[in-house]
Amino acid sequence: MRYDAVIVGASISGLFAGMQLAREGWRVCIVDRKKHIGLPVRCGEATGNRAELSRFFDVDESWIAGDFAGFVAHVNNGFTLQRELTDAGVLLHRDKFEQWLAQKARHFGAEIRLESAVTGLIRARRGWSGIRSRDGATIDAAYIIGADGCESMVGQWAGLTTHLALRDSFSAVQYQVESDFCRDGLLHFFVGASIIPHGYLWIFPKGMHHIAVGAGIYGPRRHLHTARHYLDTFIHAQLGDVGKDNLICGCAPLAICPKSLVRDNVMIIGDAARQVNPLTAGGIMNALESTALAVTSLLKSKRNANNATLVRGYCSKWKKTQRRQQKIFAILLRVFLESTDQEVIAALKAGSEIFKEPVDRKKNFTLPLVKVLKLTVVFFPKLMRHWRLLTR
């Protein structure tokens, strides 16, 4: 059987793409090396609110773990800035969310094959004709979609991406802890040289009397400890000798996504396309946005793998909006890593102005550039050192 599209990766991007294409009558096969949909969870699970999510599908409360109403930033336990926002966002049950997407994809006719590791693409006279799995089996398809995460091989095989360098990775670890510490309906973030240099910690409310406590480090830092060391130290200092359950580890790409996201009949989406906010390492909303754009372009191609609509639609729209914004966040990350704690405090005060006015949540978030320009007053010399990132 020849499929219209084979999707490598059964996480948010891959399942969402498969669901949409199958709903339009496409013959779709989704493959993944893991055993279970949604597991293991490798995510902090915080994302946009219901209005943002409903741009892509009807929200099902079964995969909503709770709401949060703003943010609190702590710098070395000596400075706190709080910003409350009406209906700021939700916390997901990431496993239930992906299982719901898989159920929808199957309902529309998509086939999902688990425990199927992909080992390469099959070359054709023009582009590729399908994929090859570890057991030697092949799957023929008109289109190949790489949704296989930050360690994506599809992107590398197609010549769209290279191996993710350690300096462009965000390594993170998280526990679930039974505690009412910082359980006030807000997301708490902790930064500062004495807490976690070159990274940040977070506390998210997670069900009745539970919190998710995590930490992440930007890139490799040979003179530093691991993210888990800083997390364990923080928990011991703030919470004492508490039980730590549901350890999860993850990695997010910090690199700016490539200019081209399509080559011949192969496209990449989500983390595989490096479509992550480099400053926060968050990528759920970006994954949904990029997948929606990619699918729109695919549907316009009318199943013609040689149709240039793929490049014109998906790549150009992402480049003009989210890729440009991603470069600004990449500059802000570099400035953050070079800043003292006092400079970070000044930036938080200036940056908090961005969230003073209501944001239209029924469309994709875009940075208010006039307000962002205020940061240049505080960090002008540092910003000038990295302005070339805007030309990439």
C-alpha cells in the first residue's frame, strides 16, 4: 500500500498532522519507536490558554490538568516580580493529550505503528519514495513528514538539519512533589547565580497538593553541575526532605530553525524543525502553529509531491512570523547568559511591561516590538554583540 503521507514521530506535531490529513481523506501512516503514545512524558506541560488551543481543535477537559493565572520571577531569593494575567494558560496532562490526538487520528483513518524505529529514507529519482524501518520493512509514501523531536534523523537524512550541537540544547529534569509550596495558581521561575547559573528552575501547580519542580541548563557548561544537581539542592533547601516522584528528563533544541523546512517531498515540523522558543525552551504552541501551516500547504498541493506550494506556503509564512520572532528570543537568551543578576532584575522590570495590556489569544502571539525595544536601553552593548543573529 502506498500512503499519501508517512509521519515519523507520534508526539504532538506528528499526531496533530496525521489527524488533520486523515480528516481530509489522506491515507496516513504514523510511525514511532516508542511503545506507548504519550509516554515517557518529557515536558513541563505548561502552554497557552483554551482560546489559543481552540484555534487548532476543540478543547477536551480530560487533558487539562489545571489553569494558571500569571507568573512570578525570583532572582536569588532576594527579588520577586509578579505579573497576574487573566486566563494566562493551562497545564496539560501531556500523556492524555497525545493519547487524545492519537484517538482522533485513528478515528479519521490514520494508521499508527509503534515500536517501529526508522533507519533511513528511500531514495527515488526525485526526492524520496518512503522510509525504511529497522526490521527491513519499507513504507512507501508521496510525502514524508519528520516530527521526530529534537534528535530528528529525518531532517538530517533529507539535508535540512544537522546534528543538534550540545551548545544548542536545553537539558531539563523534573519531579512531582507533594507540597503546597508556591501553590498559588501562578507559575514560579527561579534564576540567579546562587540558585542555578546558566539556567532556571520552575514550580508549576500539579493537582491536589502536588507541584511539578524542574530545572534546565542552557547548553553544556563544563564548570557547572547538572540540572538535576541544582534541582535536588533547591528542593532540599526549600522543601526539606520530601519525596520526589515521576522523574522525567528531556531536551529541547535552542538553535534557530533552518530557513528551508522542505526539501523535495520531505518536510519537518515541531522540535524536529527546531521550532522552539530559545529563551524559554517552550515549544507546544509553536509545534501546533507550524503543523497547522505545514498541513495547509500539503492540502493545497493536492497530493502532488512536486508542487512548489509546499515551499511557498509553509516556509515563507513561518519565516515571516515565527522564525523572525525566534531570532529575537535567541538574542535575548545570549544577553541573559551574559548578564549579572542585577541586570537580569532590570530586564525583568522592563520586560514585564509587555504583559500589562491584554493580548488577543485567538491568534498567534507576536512580540510587541515597541515594548521590546525598551530592553535595548538596558542592554544596548550586549545586544549589539549579537545583532547579526537577525540576518541568519
